[in-house]
Amino acid sequence: MIQIVENNWRPFIVLTVKTSKEKFYFDVTKRPEIIAGEDCTRLLFGENSVVVEEKMEDIIEAVDKMIAEEQERKAAEAHEYFLQTQAAVAETAKNLEK
């Protein structure tokens, strides 16, 4: 399972560089070209590239999970804001009836 980095800065997932086993913090907003190999994945960033051990399918699954979690969080925030707004409207209406 690919690790998703929880932070408020950028959306990262942690991948493993094929040749050195170093951790590669992939900023998923960079949107590289992806070449899927049998035992590795190449991420192309313009003229630069990184070869990682993780499979393309696993990378895509991790990014999809990250996006779904963010959508759920935003929906929960929107619902909370809606409830607060409804309460404020009801309070205003009650005060206007006085």
C-alpha cells in the first residue's frame, strides 16, 4: 500500500526509487506522463524522469483515494456550513418576529 502524506501544504504520496531505494515524495499535482513497466513505473516530468518500484495501478489507486478523501472532507465542511447558515437564518427570523 502506498503511503499518503497528510499535510496542509501539498498532496504527496511516498514512492520508492527503483535504483537507490530512496523515498520519493511525489506531488500528485505535477501530473507527469506515466510509463508502466512489468516491475516498475517511470514518471516523466518534462525532460526529467524517476523510476519507482510501485505499479502504475497502485499509484493511480492511491491518488484516487486521496481525491475521494478530500471530496468527503469538503462535503462535510459544506454540510456543516449549511447547518450553521440555517441556524443563523432561523435565529434572525425569530428575532424579526419579536
